[in-house]
Amino acid sequence: MRRRFFNAPMIKTALRSLFKAPATVKFPTAPMEYGEIYRGIIENDIEACIFCGMCVKKCPAGVIDVIRDEKTWSIDRSGCIQCANCVTNCPKKCLKMVNVAPAAMTEQSVESLVNA
């Protein structure tokens, strides 16, 4: 004699899922929405920067480079771990985290800013 398979919790979950909104986002067609606690990418107000190098010392990934004489500030976006140590330790508060997702990268990308 053949036993029938009856799993009440599974059927209950399946029926409930039919009438609820999907848990995922249709990414390419619908834009991603990031919450307020999402850190995003680092932005530097180069006009306010004094090129002290505190961000370089506090960066655990070692992706920030400051050349004081040339007044250049650069960051390797592909290596940044968005920890915000550079932002919290900047004495002039010229660094900030912007609520934007970093672009997908297949190779190393270094962004340099120069204060003229």
C-alpha cells in the first residue's frame, strides 16, 4: 500500500507565499534602494582637505594614498572595505560616506583628486 505524503507546514508556507510580495528585487529593471545605514563609497571634499595623511594611517586596507607636496589624494576603490575609519578620523571632516553602491569592477581602479 502506498503512503500519501502530506506536509501541512510546507503547504501552509507555499500558500502564504502565493499572496505575499516577493522578497527579492527585479534588479536590472527596478533600482536598488539602500537603507540609511548603508555606508556606500567615500567622497572627499578636496578643497577642505589639508593632506595630513590621517586617513592613510587609519585605513586598515591601505588603499588611500596622500602626497602632501603635490596635494593629491587617491583611493583604490576596488580595495576599499567601506569601514569608515578614514571618515571618523579625519580632523577636517572633509571625508564622508555617500549612500551609493560602488560600481562593479573587474580590475583595480584608483581615483585621484588634486587640489590646485
